[in-house]
Amino acid sequence: MNYKETLGYLHSRLPMFHRIGPAAYKDNLENSIALSNYLENPESRFRSIHIAGTNGKGSVSNMLASVLQQQGYKTGLATSPHLNDFRERIRINGKMIPKRAVSSFVTKHKTFIEKIQPSFFELTIALTFDYFAREKVDVAVIETGLGGRLDSTNIIQPEISVITNIGMDHMSLLGDTLEKIAGEKAGIIKPKTPVVIGRLQPDIFHVFNEKARMLNAPIIRATDLFKVMQVRYSDQSDAPMQTIHFVKEDGSEITVQTDLAGIYQVENITTVLAAVETLAHSGHFIVSDQAVIEGLSNVHGNTGFKGRWFQMAQRPGVICDTGHNADGLAMVVSQIRQMKFETLRMVFGMVDDKDMGAIISLLPREAVYYFCKPNVPRGMDPNVLAIEAAKFGLHGQVYKSVNAAFLRAKKEAALDDLIFVGGSTFVVGEVLK
């Protein structure tokens, strides 16, 4: 099979959560373990860092990979979902896995694949681990797909684990309280392996603390190691930057810049700095302040990361963001409210397993809305979205596609307007094609 045929095979035969939702979710690690054993445990042949959390895990993963790559380590990066190309999920030093590596893997192992019928994600992770092992990466940054305890990635024995934060998302699978969701994310904590907690959430910290104590795993709160003293934001060019000044636990200081312009990245960078510090203490890695500074200032260039408060154009301004739950969108809306513009135009679509009311209640009432459906089976009917939005005082037109909505917004926008595109990773993916 060539690459195109391989993707068609994967999509047609294997359930894919990000397209069809909970029906693709496997509540055990049997297939992941079977694939690992069949491939001779490739995940044991490289060092790794494991990252879970409701929001921020993609940003933290890319930033950590950028820093490690800047230090000179051959760095694997496994993330999900992808925006446009499946190969975005599997990178080494920012370069996507070659098409031939994907197709040859599936062709070579097709008999075993058809025997155990893994999910799309289970097979993707097996491919990822096999590729990283064969390419002899020094370290791999592995982002969980969903949850943690039963996630297909949770067969690794990492150098450190990182949990960014806990919010209400995927409740039908992970639990209907923050405490239950935290319990699932805590499943990535391993015996005697340090775990870095990004956001200090007092009501649920005990979940992580108890699990870490049970496993004799050192637990590190990122905000104990690095305190934010000053944040400066510059959006005077085509490349907005943030400058953040930190004081370390020992009283020393570090100032970093990042090309990730979302205000929520300050929390994520705090987590990254704590993870780097913790990783250095493991004895297997040396990461200089210079590598940290240079890696954080060039995340887009080093890893190809896109879609998080990503500026697509100026005059009119066009910004997209993949925030897709209440916690993530609250931060996005907060940043929008800090900006200057004449009219806010929101190209907005969702998938149908989200808490629609909780999300829509956060959105600006003064905006003009362009409701649309992302082109995936679980994309929400934009008519349903518009009806629900009207209950919260939000009004706009309905469009059959993301592209149609985006084109209309651009046509109607004046030079001093702001067009925001979001509500779903898939909406953002379609405008970034």
C-alpha cells in the first residue's frame, strides 16, 4: 500500500476517537500491550517523558521537545490529534515521520493488526514507539491521547511524568467530577518516578499526592519551583511574543520569551521549566538555561506547532485557537477581551460530545457569529448550535462548512475588525489547510 491507501485502510478499518467519539475508546490496555510485545517492546529502547492533563498538554509537550532539541538531543514528539496531516502526530526534531515509514509499518504488520483489531490510536502509538526505537531517539516526549490510566501511551516507564491541569472534559469516559478525572490522569504516575503538577488545584491535589505517596514517587508543584514575577506581551509585529520573568526556588532568576502568544502559556511555561529542572535532577540529561531560552523562543520553528492562539493575518486580524472545552475557552475569551478591535467576528463550530451550554455561556455576546460544522462525523449540526447560542444572546448565520463561514467573515470584515476561528481542533485544522 502507498501512503494514501494506508490512511484509507486505517480510517476504514480502525475506530478513531477524534472522528467518531466514545465508540472508539478502549477501556483497557490489552491491545497496547499485545502490540508492544509483538514489536518487542520498542518503548523500552528510549527514554521518555509522559504528559497528561485536560488543557495545555500539547503546548507543554511541544515546548519541552523544543528545549530538548535545542540542547542537541535527538528528540521524538508524539501528540494528538493532528490538524491536517496524520504525520504531525509523530515527529523527530520537528520533522514528521516519512510517508513510506507509515505505509511500510502497516503493510508489514497487517496480519497482526487484523488479528487483534486495535483502535486507530492504539495502532498509531505502536507505530510511534516502533519508529522512535528504530531511529534511536535520545528522548521522546509523549502526550497522552485521553485520560491517562487507560491511555494507550501508558505502557511507558518515563523519566518523569507531568500533569498540566484538570478540567471538565470527556466526562462520559473519565468521570463527572474533577476528582474522578484527576484520578484517571493520576494513572500516569509511576513507581519512584517524579511527577510534576502544573496547576495547583487545592481541591484535587490530594488525588495526586496520595497516588504519588503510594508509589513512592516524588511530587513536584511547578509553582513552588518557579514564580512568575512579570509578564510583558508584544503584538506589534507579525510574530507576537511574550516575555516572562521568573524567580526560582533558590532565588536565582530567569527571563524567557516565547513565540506562543496565548496568555495561558504562562502557566504552561512554568510547568515546562519545572519539568526541565526535575529532568536535570534525574541525572540522565543536562539542559542549559540557554537551551531553555532558545527552545522556548522558537517552538513554532523547532516543532512545527500551530493552532494555539495562532495569528494568521493582520488588518483584519485573524486568530485561531484549538481550545474546545470550558476551561480552555475561558482563557481564550479573556485574551480576546484584552484586545482592541472594531467588530469581533467569531467563526465557531463544535463537536457533539461537549458541554454546549457551559461553553456557549462564556462567549462574547457582542460578537457576530458564523456558525459552522467541522467536517468530521461527530461535528455538531450548526443549526443546533445556533439555536442553543441564541438562548445566551448570541446571534449569527449558519454555514454548511468551516470554509464557507470563514470566507464570509473575511468578506464582511473591516480592516480594524478581529476574526476569531475556534471551538474545535477540527475547525482550526480546516482554516490552516
